[in-house]
Amino acid sequence: MATDYDAPRKQEEESPADSLEALQASRSGNAQTAVIDVDENDTAEGIDLPGADLSNEELTVIVVPEQSDEFTCSSCFLVRHRSQVAREKDGLKYCRDCEG
């Protein structure tokens, strides 16, 4: 059976919850509260506040030096594989993302 896609479609029944006004009316009547999921392991000691004194903290990140097949883009300063070199000018290398 052929279907005429240009013909206006008829909906079976439009429920009152489908209209924008009905949704807004149902939401305005109820006060919404935010629920915060607090993990038992989360404590005030695990939260870093802006301006907090972190002088007694120890750095736990291992820094790996640039490898022989990598370069640092002179525009975005990201370490990229040498296959990502798009242009080299005055000894400076630029990646494909910055030159694209």
C-alpha cells in the first residue's frame, strides 16, 4: 500500500501532558529540590577549596619526557606524534589541528 508522506498526519489522541503548557503547569506546582549523592568516602578533607594551602601535598604524577618520535606543537603546546606534523617553520613544528 502506498503512503502519501505529504499528507498531514493525524494523531490518535493528544494527551494533555504532551502540550508545553501542561508540562509547565505540572512542574510549577511542585517544588523541585536538588538531590546530592554523597559518597561515604567523600569528606571535607577530600575537597580542595580555591586558595587552599597545598604546600604540604606531594606530587604523584609521573612525567615522561618527550620521546624521539614525538614533537611539541609550537601553537597549542601539546605533545604529538611526528606523523601529526603539518608545517615546520624556523625550527618550530606545528600540528595538523593548528594548521587545519
